[in-house]
Amino acid sequence: NAGVTQTPKFQVLKTGQSMTLQCAQDMNHEYMSWYRQDPGMGLRLIHYSVGAGITDQGEVPNGYNVSRSTTEDFPLRLLSAAPSQTSVYFCATSTRDRATKNIQYFGAGTRLSVL
Amino acid sequence: DAKTTQPTSMDCAEGRAANLPCNHSTISGNEYVYWYRQIHSQGPQYIIHGLKNNETNEMASLIITEDRKSSTLILPHATLRDTAVYYCIVSTNAGNMLTFGGGTRLMVKP
């Protein structure tokens, strides 16, 4: 049981390049989220999804795009990478159950550097 | 969601109890207190949560004051592997996001 799998683990991009960070879960969780964490800071929510076909913006959505075509996958797209997007990106999942939706399971993270 | 205030850092001797405080003086009646931790370079890990009663699980205990304006996470016998940043988060179950602040950096020393 892999839980939440993020790929790649590390990535270096040049300014203006695009890429997709992958997040896959085998926990059958409805909720999926993307956070970014800058050095020495807490996590900030980028986008989230409450189920397949439904996405919404979090605290810092600009420069990122998401879609949710299946329960299992929630990719995060950087359309034109900027140095300000250098960060560690975490994907998280949780159930839709009201009592447990804030118990989130996180992936190991993707470390992204934009030069 | 209510804001939380935590000390920036704390030390604890290995084998002793680690008591991590959190102030949430503006907490509302339907907001829960959640604790997560983040071991260096890893994704955050859920520890425990509660509404108003004290809670205990295999990882930790959570003590919430009667007025619910503060809480304490207790790791009863801290080990070196408990060295991490601990986040106290207050949230209702109606929202769709958790707000992670700066947390407390706990250093467990031999």
C-alpha cells in the first residue's frame, strides 16, 4: 500500500519552462490538496479538490493549474516557471467524512528549483 | 479559522516528557485543535486532534484547557526521532484547508 506518491522527487527548471508535478494515491480518498513550503516557513495551500472533476483555489494559486479527472491522481502544472516558485511541494489526501477530513496524509514532497 | 501562537523552538532531554504549548485564544465553539509534525525534509504527519476533551493515542496526549483558549501536546517519553517541527492548527470540519503556521521546532537531546 503506497499511500501518497509524488514524482519526481527533485526537479530543476529554467525560467519559463513548464512541467507537471504528479501526485497519485491508492487510499481512495476524495480530498486532495497541493501545498508549497518555502525555506523556514509553514505550508501554504495552492489548490485543492473535493472529488473527481472538482477543483478550487487555495491561498496561493497564481502560476499553477490543476485538474482532477480521476480519484487517484491530482497533477499540479506550472505553466511558465518562475524563480519565485522554487519551493518544496507536498500533495495531501483525506477522506470526505466530516469527522476526518482534516486528518491529511502527505506525500514525501517534490523539491523544485527554478533558475 | 482561529490563529494559533506557538513558541519558535524548544529543547527536551531524551526520555523525558515534551510539553508543547499552543495558544488559540480566538477559537470558536466548532473549531477543533489539530497537531501535526514534520520531521526534517519529510511531509507533515498527523498526530492527534480534539474539540474540548483531552485525547490520547499511541503517539501523544492532547490537553485542552477548559476555556479552550490553549492546549498542550505531550510526548510522554521523547526520543531523538521526535525531533521535528510541531504544528498546532485550529480548524472547523466545514472548511477545506488547513493553515500551517510557523510551528515549534522541538529538539530532543541525548
